[in-house]
Amino acid sequence: MSKRWWPLALAMAASLARADFSISGFELVHTAPQHAHLDTPDLRDPATVWSHLFDAAKREIVLEQFYVAGHDGGKLDQVIDHLDAAGRRGVKIRFLMEKKGMFASEASTIERLKRIPNLEYRQLDYNQLTGNGIIHAKFIVVDGQSAYVGSQNFDWRSLQHIHETGLKVDDAAMAGRMQAIFEQDWAAQATLAAGGKVKPLRTAEQAADLSQPAALLASPNAYNPDGVGDSEEALPRLMAEAKREVRIQLLDYAPLSFGKPRSYYPMFDNAIRGALARGVKVKLMVSDWNLEKPGVDYLKSLVVLPGMEVRVVAIPRDGTCIPFARVIHSKTMAIDGKIAWVGTSNWSGGYMDKSRNLEVVLRNEAMAQRIAALHDQTWSSPYAAPLDVSRAYQAPDKACRQAG
């Protein structure tokens, strides 16, 4: 890996340096894996943003998360200190977590949360609502007025060792809709715990008004409250607007559902292929976790198409192997430098049709161009390599069970 790239990267970062990057009501927030030379001085980090949100809370904080995992001395421990301080000054806190997220959670972190004064902790098995889904969303709402949503899990690694992107939301109307999503899921947990059944809120698709400067999307559609668009319906419509270029960054991509058996889920694939057929250039960047079969085979089927580029990113270790870290995990899209997408969904089946996820769409050139530049920073780095259709790839060991 050429060291000549580092001075250039640092110079680019310095040229962007200022307090934060924001537009009216929204601030882009970024986690750069430490010591990876992908720092973004103009973007605040989530540990700082979450701590400030908790410090500003006067009445209530709600959190909905996939799982929780702290680490002694990690940034998440510092964040939890601020959450604890909010509870001690009388702020009501409700914390809702996916029940299946226990597999990735640290029991000591859950116990620490439960000890926070004025905090009520619940687990929801989202599978009971949709048949094969999870709470995969990662969002926070404070006093029903400000919020945060993004790819960062409530995990110390997400704050230090993973490439992540999110949005601080100071748009009260959108924060209120995020609160309504939380209330729906909080009430669903109570209903299921009491032995009841949760009825869908919708039986038909609700199309989002994508002409607005900002739109909140969520999934699954059947359990979205009023005013929240359907992610599954909106994404193909947005990509159909593309005229020149679409830049996408994901953990992984596969037109298949998760779980077993895996079924074909063509929504994302059709949207990408439709854009390519119109002459739009698509730059898809995924992590090296996507080199597992059959995902890598679907990537190869895309990269042979005119106008399609796929790059795979491998973030080097930070001295030692940290399980399930040192990876790109952001879920972003920029369309023609005019439309920005920041969300929590991976692009495979089971996320936008069965699981709780949130996405924000902004029609703002400054935000879209900053997300495109963030994409290009990693795309142009030594960590990103074009996918080779002739190569037999081996996926990395995410859990550090193997040496190398």
C-alpha cells in the first residue's frame, strides 16, 4: 500500500476542516475507522453528537437499536455516561432493542443500561410482527424535537473501528415522525408481552412525497405510522430519476432475502439495472464481507454491464484483529449530486420488506455532493479494489477465528 496517498488524504481532510457540515435541519455525521486515514474534519462523530443530544434533553429520550455492546475505555462507555447523567437529572428514558440482537450484545452493557435511573428497557421480537424480520433501525429521539438516525449500532466498534454515516435531525416535524415510529414499536412490544396480536397499520402501500426537500422513509410499510413513506416503494422511484450518476455505499449487496431458505428479492437489482439501461453510470462500493457466495456472484453479474463499476473495500486491522469490525458499514446513496439518501438498511431482501429500518432522503445539492465526496474518499483510497470477474474470492473471517 503506497504511503504517498496519506499526505494527499490529510491535505484533503484539512481543506474541508470546519466545525460541522450541515444544511437547514440536518447535519451529516461520520465515523472514520481510527488510524485508517479516512478522517473527515468537517464532520462530527456520533459519540460527540449523541452525548450532546443527551446533555440537551429536558423531558424524554427514546432509543431504538438492533443490539448494544460496550467496551471498557471505549467511546460508547463515555456516551452511556451522558445518558446516565440525563436519567439522574430526571429525564425519562425508554430503550427498545431487538430480541435477536442478544446474540451480538454484551450482557454487561445491558445491565449497565438497566441501572440508569428513569430508564425503561424492553426487547421486541420483530419476527412476531412480520414472520422473518428484525429491528435493524438505529435511531434516537430527544424531547420529540431532535433526533439521530444512521448506520451506527449502539456498539463501541461502530464509534471507533467501522466506517459509518448518519444524520442529526433538527427538523421537528421529522423528529416527531421518528417518535411516532418508536411509539408504534414500543406499543407493539407491550401488546405481544400481554399475549395479544399486533395489527398492521396499513394494508396498502403508502407512497412517499419525494418532491419535498426532506422525506422520512421506513419499513416495513405495514407498520409505518401516518406521514412516513414506504422505503421499498420509494427507492426504485428515486433511482428512476437518475440521469447521470448514482453512487452507492453499502456493507453488502445481494438480491436475496436473509435467513434460510434465501429467496430471490430483485427490487434493488432491478433498480440498478434499470438505471444502467438508461445510460446512467452506477458506482457501487461494498465491504469485503460481500465476497461470500452467493453475494459475490451477483456482484460479478452486475460489473459486466456497461456503465457499472463495483469496488470492494478492505479496511486494514488496527494492530490486532477486532471481531466484526474494520469494515465499511455506511448505507448511503447520492444521485446526480442532487439527491442524498442516508439510512439503516442493507440492500438485500428482509430489510425493506420485513424489518424495521429508517431512511432519510434530502433534495439538497450541498448534502448530496458531500455524500458523493465521502463516497469518493474511500472509493479512491488504497483500500478499494475493482471487482475482478475472473477471480475466485475468499471472504475474510469476520469473527477473527482464523489467523491472517
